Amino acid sequence: MRLTQEWYLQETKYSEEETLHSSISEENVFFHAVSSGDIDFVRQNYMKHPFGASQGLGVLSRNPVTNLKYHFVIAAAMITRLCISSGMEAEHAFRLSDFYILKLDSLHTAKAVAELQEHMVIDFTEKMHLLSRKSKISKPVASCMEYIYVHIKERITINDLAFHTGLSTGHLSRLFKQETGVSISDYIRAKKIEKAENLLKFCDYSLIEITNYLSFSSQSHFIQLFKKFTGMTPKKYRDLYSTYPDSEPSNTMT
């Protein structure tokens, strides 16, 4: 009964103050722009309506910063699921969302929360923009891409993917090449090299650690393949692009 009473008192207060939430149609247009990769619209929307500065968010906490954080999490959940529905790899989307929500946990000002929220939304939008430029893919091929993303550290074979999708290896290979323009093997190699690039840029793992982490047959094979895809050796790539503070290479992967 007490909760019911509180609700009616709050409802009366909203009515007296004429407090309204933003319209569903406006939200739908915004979220559709994100999930469809419309970067220009999303950026313009933030210029006109910065997160936290516009009316219509609703009060989920009496603390202004906590209130923005709650809305941040709601937006992250909505965007994650819409992007998955529009073709983003599910595990990729969830990990991206988790990353930003963990970053949110350490923020203590409304300005910082608003800046992170805009960065998150733009990040999702840009990834969806890149995705939208690719040809529309079938469910089996999308399932393969998802499997490869999740199991990138392992040695992945066409037989693994055929079993995962329930298709024959021949049928799956033809379908994948037809829809993506590359063979399954080349796609797996490209994704492993992409992961290796990130490890070289942002971590201090040694070459042998990266070799083992990504299940390459040998360090020489990893170096050869990396040079084939990027045009330079892993060491040269790290020298040019590493953002990790100077330190001795670690001895173990974590």
C-alpha cells in the first residue's frame, strides 16, 4: 500500500510540474540512427541535444550523477541489442557494452559521464557504419563470424565451423566466399592478425606470447603471416604504433 501511495503522490507531482519524458518517436529515430550506422545524424543530434543537458530523461535518482549513470546503462542496453539485431556480432556488442559500463563505474561528475556516453554511442555507430557497408550476410555465415570472434584464441578449422552451423564443409566454404569475398581460412587469418595488431599496440606481450595466445603454429609463421597482411614485421609495427608505456615484455599471458 505504501508504494502505491508513493506512486500516486509522485504521479500528481509530475502532473503539476508538467514533467514529460522525451517522446518514443524521437528515441526510436536516434536509436535507429545508431544501429544503422548514421554517424552524421548521431553527431548532429549530440550538438543539438547533449546527453544530460536536454529535458526528458526522467528522474531515476535524486543524485544528478547517479541519475545520468542509470540512463547511460539503459542506453547501453538498448543500443547493444539493437546493434545485434542489425548484424553486429553478439559477443562483440556485449563486450563493448561491458567495457563502457565498467568505465562508467569510476566516474564522479556529470560532465565525465556525458562525455563517456557520447564516446560509447559514437563507437557503436561507427562500428555499425562499417558493418552496413558490407553485403548482407546469411545466418550461417553470420554464425561463423560470431564463432570466430569468440574462439579467436583457438585453432579454428572449417570442420569446426561446419559442425557449428550444421552445413557440409563444401557448402559452407562456397557460401562464405560468395557472401564475404574471402575464404574462411583467409578470414580467420585476417581476424587473428587484427587481434595481434591490437596486442602489439596496447599490450606488452612478447612475440612468442602472442604466437601462443592466438594458436599460431610457430613464431616464424606468425611473423610471416603478419608481414603478409600488414606489410611490416610485428616488431616494426609495435615500434610505430604502440601506445603501451615503455616496459620490459611480460613473461606470462594474463
